[in-house]
Amino acid sequence: MFFVGLGHSHVVALARGAYALQARGAQFAGEPFSSKFHYLYDAPYEPPFLETEEGRRLNPSIADALSDGDPLFVLTSVGGNEHNVVSIAQRGPRFDFILGEQPELPLDARSEIIPEAAIRETLRDWMEPKVEVLRAISATTARLVVQIEPPPPLPREQVLAYPKEFFRTVFDQRRMSSDTLRYKMWRVQTALLREACESIGAHYVDTPADMMDDDGMLMLSFCGKDATHANEAYGEAMIERALQLVARQTALAG
């Protein structure tokens, strides 16, 4: 069995995880599997859309990657870092919000409380260019599309250990958001991403609870060597979850 993977920065951990599983002889439905990953920030895939006489269309290199090797399914890791961009640092007056699905989560007493709807629309705007790519991928291929949920935010200690990986400047720790706020932002983004997948018929693989700590942060054992990304162990676990989902879907269809 062969599948193709495409995505932005979080796809790197997934590719490493998939290749590690393949090297160990991991199987799908009793048979070895293989995969090929494409990093959508590489030159052949940029920009993701081209303007032609017929109108705007998906970059042909992306379209070609979707069928190269006759994959059983297409695994995507499109976007996913927008919640970090919006929430790691408090760039203006401090803010917080009540997360509707978990209203019991604490609020920052120093912050202005704003409506969750404002957070949702802000993230929707940031996410739209990447979600548009996901829609186009789904519309271009007849194969099953499986979107991997972006990893939860990394804990404060991890961000502070690698500040320049994300900020590239001196970082004022006093402006950093709480882990609770960052978790809430991630939950809003993942809800929007799940909705987008449902609207186009793509399947969604969420993060298991045992990969998160008590505050909803990604456990250190799954953190990469920067402020926002996961590692190969995370990639392996999420690839295995994706393969299990596809096996179930294949059995249902067969």
C-alpha cells in the first residue's frame, strides 16, 4: 500500500514518522506500506495557485503529486500554526476569552475578555489561504483525503527554550500568553479545521489525549526542537492513527 502526503511545516514530523515506521517494517492491513511526502513550501509548489486564461487553478505540481504513484489515499497537514502566530505573544492589550466547549477554564485577571466569536473570525481569516489549498486538493483528487490535526501548543518552557525559532528577535517574556489561553486558541482553530474537512468530505485525525499534559499542551516527549513543532515520535503516532482510520474506511467501503 502506498500513500502520498502533502503539507506545510507540520508535515515534516509526519514524514519523519512515516519513514521511520516503514524502516521498521510497519504494516497496513497485513502488508508493508510506503509513502512519499511533499513539502508545500518547496519551490515547485509555490505559489499554490496560478492565474491562467481559464481562471485560477491549483499549481500543476501539486495536482501531479496527488496521483503520482497511484496512492490509496492522500494525507494532508495543511496549515496549523496560525493559532501560535495569533496567541504566543500579547502584542497589544492583553486579552482572553471564554471557550464555549470548556467554559470552566480559568481566565487571566489582567486581560480584557473578548467574545469567542472574535477569536474565531480572526483565526478563520488567518487560516483561509491554507484551507483554500485543502479545498482545492480535495476537489482535484478522487482519493480519500485525510487531514492530520496540527499538534497542540508546546508548553511555555519549550517556547522559552527556543524563542528565536519563532520570534527571530529578543522576546519579552512578560508579553507571553498563558498556556491556558494558547490551548483555547488551538481548540478554536482545530474546530474550524474540522468544520472545513466536514464541508469537503475529508477525514480528520485528532490528537489523542495521552499526547497532551494536564494543561492541554503537547507533552515534552513529543516536542520538536523549536517553539511550535512536534517531533518524529509524534509523527509516528499520528501516522498510525491515520492508517487505522483508512483501514476502517476501506473495510466499510469494501
